[in-house]
Amino acid sequence: MNKILIVAYYFPPIQSGGVYRPLKFVKYLRRYGWEPIVLTIDPVCGHQLDKGLLQDFPEGLFIKRTPQLDFYRLIRLFKRTIGAGKKGETTSIEAREGEQWSSGRTSELTTYLSKIKSELSVFTKNVFFIPDSEIPWLPIGVTWTLKLIKEKKIDVLMTTSPPQSAHLVGLLVKLFTGIPWIVDFRDLWIDTFDFYEKPFGRWRKPVEKWFEKAVVERADRIINISHGESYCLQKNYGKVSPKIFRVIHNGFDTADFSMNAESGGPFNGQADDKLTITYVGTLYPTTADEFFAALDSFFSKNSAQKIHVTFRFIGHFDTGYEKVVKKSSYRDVIQIVGIKPHDEAIREMCIADVLLLLQGGEKMKHSEIPGKLFEYMGASKPILAMVKDGDVSAILGKSNLGLVVNPKDRDGFEKLLHDLIELKKTGHLETKPNEDYIKTFSREGLTEKLAQLLDEIDPNKT
């Protein structure tokens, strides 16, 4: 069986949106004649963990876990070093200065020093850690990739990002060995909606553009998760052969939903007449401004409807929006549940009446497709989507699950919400999903596409 080495800095048991794609590739690759081997980190700090994800590992999977080394780990190590001191030594300003400082002035000075340290940290990370905070791992990643290629007789190398520094590992290894190399962009590198919001983004761009160009020009194949993002890269690098660009979407694992169906309980929505609308995943800043404004408008006109609907948010909830909700007149209909393990998040999708997708704000690109979209479709529930015209709205239209409204169309959103509440009351909230189309996004089928791509570039199979 041919072997592929997948370099994925983030990999289970880390729980984040980026781990599911490489995890599901690893789960199904053997079915198509490829043995996966994984190079990743041992997550010792700073990560939410979900050990339930380890159940998807195929038996006997070889994973090399190296030490975690990134900006935040270095900061912790530095603090530990300077904080050790001598026995009895204190770093407390109040303790060292005694009574010559009043508690008020101590607090003021501490706050000031804390602000300086924070700003210095931001400056250091964004000026010296390019392209990302994981760049210190580069020598470790290169060393172990070269070692594994030799010891495990690897046929093809694949690097997946973010972090983009994973591709710099692949670039150096490609230059050293000439091994067939696939670059998997889960997000674009430069052309993201928030690139220029990063501190020193304009200063960093020429450097990162040079890195991106080197990666694109030397990769044997480049995978994007949407046609829009693939087109963007091809447009930027017109001299690179279009034959190397491929699209493999994110998807959903039918096994995840089968397990939930077998676990019992309400699977087809809530049993009462109260409409449950659920959002699963991270709620990012600026993406829901229009949504919360529309809710405020709707409930100011339809206060009596509050008892008929609940919005549940599963995952990280932006603190700015949390403040907005707490001050709002509709706070009683919002439930902020927090982060849950992946299997429980899937369960939340399955017991919801409607799933919520938000892509508001001026800067969100039309080509960006959130991974949750495909798991939403796997749940076969109506999807209330505040999104612009683009890849997401096109997919939702073909799935027959989308209730799509432009983020600026407040009246349209209010009408949709009113209709959904009434349909729930009367028991007529139903869907007729395009199952044949939705099946094209199964993780197993998408892994088959990857295997076909591997067969194309593997010199042993051509």
C-alpha cells in the first residue's frame, strides 16, 4: 500500500474547526489504497481537547507527535523561566514597594504595565512571527518530515493549513527531496477578509506574498475548499498551470449522524411547539451584526413571539456579542451553551428544528464556505442563512435546505422568522432535501477524490 505523510499542526485530540478535514481523510484513505501517516504536535497547552475524536483513528495509525512550539508556548516558557527566581523572591510591585504606594496607585501602575506587556506581545508576534505564531515549529517540522520520509518510505507529502507555516515545512522538504507534494488550503493565505485587520498586515503582506508564491509555484497539486478560492489563487498566479489546482470541499461524515440516530431521543426536531434555531461553531466578530439588529427589530414588533422561539448557540460566542445580547430586549430567547464535544455538537444539530448560518459584515468574501455548512446539510434540517450571493448560497440552493436571505434584507429575515414560527406551531415545518446532491459532500466520497489525486502524482502509479 502506498503511503502519504500528512503534516497537520492541528490534529485531534485538539478540538477546532480545522482538525476534521485531515482527520476524516485519515479515517478513509485506506479504503482507496493509501496508508496515512501523520506528523503533528503534542498539545500540552492552549488548546481545547476532545478525546472522542480519537475514535475515528484507523487501527494501527502511525502518528508522530512532536513538542508543541509556537509563540504562546514560548511566552509561557519565558514566564516560567523568569518567574522561578530565588526562594522567597516576589515579583509583586506592591510587596516590593511596601507602603510608599497606595493601593490605588499600585492598581493603576499594574494596569499600565500590563497594557505595555500586552502591546509588546502583539508587536513581537506580528513583526517577528511570520507568517503565523506557529513558525517556531518549522525546524522541528522539517526535521521530522525528512526523517519520516526516509524511515516510512513515504510516496507523497501533503501539508494542510492553517497554520500557513505548515506549507513552509513542505516547501523546504520539497526543495531537499523533490517528493511529490500536495498543498491543502483550508483557508486562503493572503486573500482573507481579515488579513488587513491583523496588526502590521500591510507591512507583512510583501513577505507573506513571497512565501505564498514560492509554495504555489513548487507544489505538485493545490487543493482549495471552494471554487471561488481556487479561482482567486489561479488569478493571482496566472503563470502556474491550471492543471495543478483542484477543489475538494469540506463535508460531513455520515457515520457521525448514524451514531446520533442510534443513540435515541428526539431526532427530528423538538417535540413541543416552540421553535428551536441552533447555531453550531464559533461566532466571529462582525459576522452577526445584521442578525442581532434584525432580531431586535423583529421582537420590538412581535414581543408576544418570544415564548415561541429559542436561539441556541453551541461553541465559542464572541464576547462583544455577548454584551450586546445582555443589554437587549430579546435576551430571554438566546441560550449561550458554550463549547461541546463534536459528537454532542452533532447531536444539537440533529435535535434542532432549524439551523442558523451567519456570514454578515462587509469584509466576508463570497468564496468563503464555513465547514459547518456541510454538517448542517448532513443533519437534513432547514438552514436559515443570512449570507450574500456566492458559493454558500449556491450550495444551499442546490441542497433544497436553504432559507437564504441577504444580511442587509432585514424585512426578508423577519418574514422568514415569522413564517418558521407559524410552521412550527402548526406542525408543518418540513424539508425535502436533495439527497443525491448532499451525498456528494460525504467525507468518504471526498477522500476518494483525494486518493485519485494522489494516484495522479505518485510516480509509482504512473
